[in-house]
Amino acid sequence: MEFAGLGYKTHAVGQAGGRNGVAVLSRIPFEVLAEALPGNAEDTQARYIEVAAAGLRAAGIYLPNGNSGGDAGFAYKLAWMDRLRSLVQDRLDAFQPFAVLGDYNVCPTEADLAHGALPATDALVHPESRARFRALLHLGMTDALRALHPSETLYTYWDYGPAFEANRGLRIDHALLSPELAEHLEACEVDTAPRAEAQPSDHTPLTLTLRDIHD
């Protein structure tokens, strides 16, 4: 009701008994196209939502962390990323303006985490996780933040405690754009102000601006 009072339409996909979930808030009308990532009908975790609005498709994701559940948990992360790659390939083959936005739980390169922030064995920096992230870029998706800020030290996540003040962060929240959207990319920034609040999330917003895609 509070979001509606601010003029937003909302749609959330949650999971009973778990912390997983994704949602869309929009000031313009949108159509919900999917509430689960295709490719595994038995996967009931709430990690994917896809909507259509303003001539484009946008997917919101919460990619598996991969550090819990032992080998099976890491295998689930990699399989989920393989399914995401297949979906992205289908969208690109159809030349659909498409964005995949959210928490990828992957630091793509060593420049995307503070020195010593994670051990080399962590699933967020594992070579197989990084390879699957690169596979999305090799398909033709653009990492919006790096496209405009190729060499800046930018993070979207800091653990609780002194990590934020010491800037021991991670860049794990990403906006990947299809070519049809990337050519309209105007700005992409990390908004650190919410992370500095008294009771913040450990993530901070990544903001993205596209020029009118109908130009």
C-alpha cells in the first residue's frame, strides 16, 4: 500500500520458509511474463521474475550464492547460470530488447572485489562462476556499469561491521543489456548513500538510465 501511494505498481515473487525473493516496482504499466527461470520445473526457489514494459523485457534475478549446501549447492549455482545463459541466448536470437538485472553473486574479475575480501575458493570468485558470467557477455550482453566505468573501483555490497567504512566491498549486483538496449545506455551508477544509513541493507542500489528506446 505504501508503494501504491507513491504511484508504483508492484509484483513480488517470494518463497515460503526461505529468504529468496525478487520483485518489480514500476511507475509505468508492465506485464508479468514469468515467475521462474525456465529449464527446471522442479526448481521452486524464488529467484527470477521477467516483465515487459515500454517496449522491452526486463528480468530481475537473485542468482544462487553457491557457498551453502556443499558441492550440491555450488552445482546448483552453476546449473542455474547455464539455464540463464540458455534463456539469454533465446532472447538475443529473437532480437528482443532485454535486460537481466539483480544480484548475480559473482565478482566477474579481481577488480570487482577489495583485496582479501574473499578467499580464492569462494563461489563468488570461483573460475567456473566467472566463466559463466563471461559467457553471458560473449553472447553479446553488455555489463552496463563497466561499459561506462571500465576502470573505477566500484562495489555494490559490503558485509556488516567495518567493511563499508574500510571500503572492503564486492561488485556482485549487475545490469546486463542486450545490444538493442546497450546502444541507448546513458548512465549507470552505484548509489552508496543508502548503505551509509543507520540500518542499511548490505547491498546498495545500482541505477541505470536508458535514453528513449523508441528514438
